[in-house]
Amino acid sequence: MTALVDIQNLEKNFPLSGGGNYQALKGIDLEIRKGEFISLIGHSGCGKSTLLNMIAGLDLPTGGTVLLEGETVKRPGPDKMVVFQNYSLLPWLTVRQNIALAVDEVMPNLGKAARDALVEEHLDMVGLTQAATKLPAQLSGGMRQRVSIARALAIKPKLLLLDEPFGALDALTRGNLQEKLMQICNEHELTAVMVTHDVDEAVLLSDRIVMLTNGPGSKIGGILEVDIPRPRQRLTVMHHPSYYSLRSEIIYFLNRQKRVKQWQARPHKVLARHGLEKVNLDLGFIPLAACAPMAVAEAKGFFTKHGLDDVNLVRETSWRGVVDGLVDNTLDAAMMPSGTPTWMTAGGHGGPPLPIVSALTISRNGNEVTLAKRLAEQGVSTVEDYRAWLGSHEREPHRIGIVHPASMHNLLLRYWLAANGIDPDRDVHLQTLPPAQMLADLKDGSIDGYCIGEPWNFRAASSGHGVPIVGDLEIWSGHPGKVLGTREDWAQAYPNTHIALTKALLEACRYCADPAHWAEMSELLSDRRYLGIKSDLIRFSAQPGDAGAFAPHGEPHHLFFGAGLNRPSRSEHLWILTQLARWAEIPFPRNYVEILERVCSVGVFSTAARELGLEDVSYQRSGIELFDARPFNPEDPIGYLNEVSLHRDFSIAEIPIGQPRAITA
Amino acid sequence: MTITPQAPTSSPSGPLLWWKRHSKVIVPPILGIFGFLLAWQLSASLGLTRLPGPLSLFTEERTRDLLLYPFYDRGGLDKGLFWQTMASLGRVAQGYFLAAVVGIGAGIAVGLNKTLNRAFDPLFQFLRMVAPLAWVPIALVIFQKNQPAAIFVIFITAVWPILINTAEGVRQIPQDYHNVALVLQMSKKTFFTKVLIPSALPYIFTGLRISIGLAWLAIIAAEIVMSGIVGIGFFIWDAYQQNYVSDILLAVLWIGGIGLLLDRLMAWIQSRISPGQ
């Protein structure tokens, strides 16, 4: 495949009326292959149309170049025909004359008869032969856009550029036109770039979706490959397994952009008070039963008690939102899966390594694996049954939902599957999904099951859509669940705030550990600001009469506080590092000792515990051993990695994380 | 105006129904005009003003002849009102045609070219504020003769609205149409005939319609000061000199009627040429 269009380091500035410049786009690099359909998506004012106009040559870049077949685009021309948003038909010409005008201008060397045939052919293509003698004003919006498309296609452009072509149309017309356009593109192997606001339209039509960040200085925030085979049908495409993950990916991106914009719109002054460097904090969480300490710390005033006057709990819909919030500094700290600090420190999130510190383990346990009801109906009640069922059912791929690659759910699920002879990458496919979407996917059958924290397992069981197959108590009882994480440079800049935050949450954890408070906590978390579901679905432990996975050992399911429970543990984070490396999420860091030293903020925890008079919770836990009784020796992680029976080709590499530095505000 | 419908509808109460529906539109203007004429006639009869009343059109014998025989021609300046009007209209036609050609041409040039626009716009804005009467002596100085001077006054009065509206029409061509022309790499000629003219046409016609009224106003003014020519303007002046006031009233009636007709004519052409815009 050759690149038809090559956009290199494109930049566009607009002079402002009051002097100065508005930078609309910067650093845009994009290659468009022949026959590809590309969508540009982003919020209003992100420069999508500007980018399209520069490809069209209607607007010239202030930096960088657009190459079409190796030649710089300097002026517009019929080889890169545009379908305009408002159709741009000439109202004094009939439908046929509008198309003929384009054909006659662009192909004067063709005979008159051949040109007329071309016009008729394209009138027919868009089904407008009947309306050929009508004026545009006599046509509906959908028909006008069909004329516009016919006009564009009739002159055989190398590149078709569409600027929100269906934006002004009603849903039904839009759907029909999308199918028509798709069919035409397939038949004629057109190369097209389309600007759109419509997520579904982008997924339906595109081979790749280019997502642009907010202006000023918009750039490409991500490019999604749409792996749905063609020909596609509007009504069946949404049953393709990739459809909703692509869709949610785009929506996540757009929401993220919106959140960043809102965050930028607010004033951000660091408020120092009570001897703390910063008392106004944005703390990220996602709605799970394990977020109870955050909610309690807010509701019971533990934050204010420790001087944090202005704490704002920011509910994210996925862990990815938490990760991005830390990356772009819109969050001060967050509750995160216990694998996240090492994963981000090692650069697992895709950017340069971002050192994250954790001074507190907020919760342990609370996770389960739930399989869909339909599997239980076919007799799958144990992992052996599932393995046998996988062997006899070829429907590829078998998807199991996880919430994040660096979450304990992923690592425990993989460990458990692998120990039971199921390859977590080859026999099944683990799909990252936002927690709130899991149940819906389980219902519609696009996933076999999921591994996630409460309340989602209990909800699936109580609504009859899923059956718990194994709880984490049976995989690794007492595994770290959620931890407090913040950027290392943040922790360096606000050390006393960090301690105060740890104290507030540790005290909240102690509150949460008391079974007498659980009913109150369920009530609190059922609020719309947190989980927004009925309080009797939010449980922290097995109830009398519960069977199976909810109460395998009669232990409390969620552990929030206790001896050795909350102190960040280097050996646990090391185990996590080995597992992340085992499944090739990150290379195993050769400098793992340095990384663990930096990630585990034991000093902050100890100070916090001491100041609260809780020194007794601070001692080290015993060694790590999971259900398969394979011992983990923290002295020899690489030996452990080589020993495990099933693993990907992992690599070992030095991960440079630089010197600890404080953020400069 | 038809007061009764030409074909009675199937309903027997047709004419009555029609009257019911339309009486509100028809009665007030009739009453208004009639009232105005009555008040005028009364004030004239009672000697409140020296202006003769509307009935003088019939009571004065000379005026009645003029009213009833508009087509007589006794040679020289002694012609019926129809011929007087036609002579004036002839001048208007020449000056107006010239104004249309120059106005549209210059308007397009100014509308397309920003530099030209900047160069000439202040001049145009200034010149268009000069009253038609003020041009008359200048025109006489330039041309030395009544006929070309009259045409010039028409021209210079009528050209500005055409020019300014045409330029505006060209500037108002939607960017979309420009983009279409750019993307298709349209030739200058195609752009001119297929995009520019059709797009600016409504503006051009607005200009033309305003100008026809102005041209008609100007010709009267011009002729009044140009002695010894056939034309409705000089006819008024002549009548005034001889104190034939009722003749003046009749001529004014003609002028108003012709002006109205001209405006309707332009509106009609406009609706025919650019329908729906």
C-alpha cells in the first residue's frame, strides 16, 4: 500500500483581530493510503474542518506540508474534490446542470456525449434520475447531499473530502446515505477523508478514525483502526465484537477532551493552609464498592479533619480515565488498581515512564470471576468445565472482560486461567471494558464473563445474568486491591499534603473495616455521586445464607484495615511486576529494586500511621502464595518468571525513570 | 381593479362572500383617497388656499382638453401630455441604460477587487450624496446642450445604487460557491456566467429598481431648468410661468402614475428573471 496523502508536521495559525496568533493545529502527521476511508473526529473548534480544508488546498498551512501523490498541495483542484456540509449546489441550476457543470469544467477533452453519459451514470448512482430537472430548492436535504456526492464522484477525484456530509440530515436519511456512500466507496475503491461529529458514523464508515484533541494547538490524540470487515451493514455492524469497544474508545476520548477543557476553565491555584502545601485536591476514583474509604473520608469529614479543606472527588468511568488524569495533571491523586503504580512507572501506559508513588493500600480482595448465565446453563460450573467448554466451542474469540491491564483482576484472572491450563491470550481474549459496561455486555452475549470488583458480580448474580465461578479468596486471599497513587513529582512537591491525605484515608479505611458501619456505607455509596445503584446490591462481605463464591472461607470479602493490610508492600508490587512482565504488558525492569523503592512510599505511610497512633498496623505481611501453592521468592523474581509454566516472550530492560523531582508549579 | 368576480362561483352567495372577505382591503384606501380629495376640494372652494381643487381638472377647459386628448401634436413644444411624457421617458431610457451598463460593470470590478474597492468606495459614497439638481449646471457646462446634459443627469443619479448594490452582490457571493469554483478550477468565463451573475442578480435588480425611481425623479428636475425642450418637466415649468396651475396638477398626476408603472415594471422583470430569490 502506498501513501496517497502524506501530511507532515502540519501547522495552522490564524491571525487574531487584536494582534497575535491563534494556533489551530500543530504537529499533525498522517499518512492516508490509497483506498482508505479516514474519519476526523473531535469536539467543535478542534480544527477538523481546517485540516480538511488544508488537504483540499482551500486553506494553506502555516507550517508543514500536505503531499498528494508526492506533490505539495498548493491550490484546490478537482483531484481532491470536496463534498461540503451545506451541499454548495448552485441554486439556479437544475440537478443535472449542477453535475454537468462540474463534469464539463473538469473534463473538457471528453466528448459531449461521453460527458453526458457520465452525468447520467452518476445521477443514476445516487438514484436521482427522476429529479434531474429539478432545482435544488425543490429537493430535500438528503437529496441535495446526494447531488453533491454525485457531483463530486462524477469528476473521478483521487481523493474525496467530506465535511460533515450528513450533519444536517435526519437520522433515517443519514442512515440511508451512509450505506449508499459506503457502497459507492467499496465499488470504486475511493480514498476518502470525512469530518464528522457522529461516533457511530465514524465507526461504520471508516478504516481508520483520527481523533483530534481540543484547540488551541490541536493535534492527533489517537488513531483507531476499525477492524470490522467490509462490506458493512449499518444494522449488523454493531453486532461485531469490536464495535462497542471502538465506540467506547472514541466516546472516552471525547469525554476526556471535554473534561480537560472543563478543568482548564476552572482556576487552579494551589491553596496552602494549616502547614500543608496544598489543601485543594482533585481525587480520582471509579464507582466500586472498594471506593468506600474515599466516600467515607469525605462524608465523615476525615479530609477536613486532617486539614484538606477542599477535596473534590472526581468520578471517572474507567481506570484509564484515572491514568490519563494523572498523566495530564488534572488529578492530584487517585484510587487505582494495585498494579497501576508500577505499570505507569515502567511506562506501561504508553508514554514515557511516569513515576507513581503509593503510600497506602486502600483495600484488599473484593474481586470475583463471573461467567454468563448461558454458560452455566450448558453445565459450566468449574474452571475444568470451562476449559472443556472452550475446547468444544469454536466461536472465536471467547471474550472475558477486565477493567484494566494493570488491575489485579487482569493479573489474577490470567494467573488462575494459566494455572488451570487455559492460555489467557490464545484460548480466550481478555477485553478491557469500563466496569459499568460489563453487565450490559454479559447480557447481550458479547463476552463470556468478567473479572471485576463488587458490586458487579453480585449484581450479575442477583439479576440472573451471570454466575460467579471463582472468588479471589480462592485465588489469592488477601491480595492488594486498590491503592492510593499519586505522581512522584506531586508527592515531592506536597509532602505534608501527601501525609495528610494518607492519614485521612487510613482513618477512613479503619472506619470501613468495622462491620457495624457496612449498612451505612452501602447507603452512602448508593448515592448518585458514587455508584448510583440500590444499597442492598452493595455489600462488603458475605451475608448469612450466601453460598459458593461469595463466602468460600467465611472471611470478610473486602479488607480495608488491619495489621499489615494497608502498608505498601514492595514484595507485592514486585509480584505484580513479574506478572505484568509475564504477560508482556511491560518489560521486566532490570532496575526493579529502584522502581520498588520509589513506588512504595513506606515512609509516608509510617509517618501517617504513627501520627494517628496506629503503629501496630505497620509491620510486614508474610510471604506471597497463591492457590497453586507456588512460592514467590522476592529475592529472585527473574527466576520465578522463568519458572512459570505459561508466559509470553517477556523481555528484561533497564527502565530509566530519572531522578525524583518535584513539579514546578 | 375588478370589484365583482368575473365568473360567479357555484355558491349563490359568491359575490357577497367575496365582498365580505375583501371589503376590509378595498374600502379604506377608497375612503382615504376620496376623503383627501374632498378635503382638498373643500379647502379650495372655501378659498382657504389658492391652489385649485381637483375638480379644476374638469372645470378648466384647457386642462380638460389636455386630460382628454393626450395624443395631439401641434408641432414645436405644443404636444399632448403623452408625447411630453414619452420625450422624458426617452431621455430616462438612454441615461438609465448607460447607468446600468456602467454601474453593473464597475460594480462587479469593485466587488471582486478589494484594492479597487478601497480606492473608489469613498469617492462613490461622496458622489452619490450629490443631489440630481446640483448636477444640472455641471452637466450644462460639460455638454453645452440640453439633451446630452439631461441624459448625463439621469446617468449620474441612477448609476450609484446600481453600482453599490452590484458590488455588494458580488461580495455577498457565498464562500461555498467560491469554494466550488476553486475546487472545480472553473474558468473565468464559467465562473462569471454560472456563478457570479446568477448569484449577484438579486442585488443587481434591487439596485436597478431603486435607480429607475431616482432616474424618473431626476429627469423632472433636469427638464425644469432646461428651457425649450419637449418633456413633462419643462411642461410643468412652462405651465407655472403662465400660471396654469391646474395643468401642473394634471402633469403631476402623470408623473406619479408613470413612476408607479416603472417601479412595477422593474419588480415584474425581477420576479421573472430571478424567481424565488
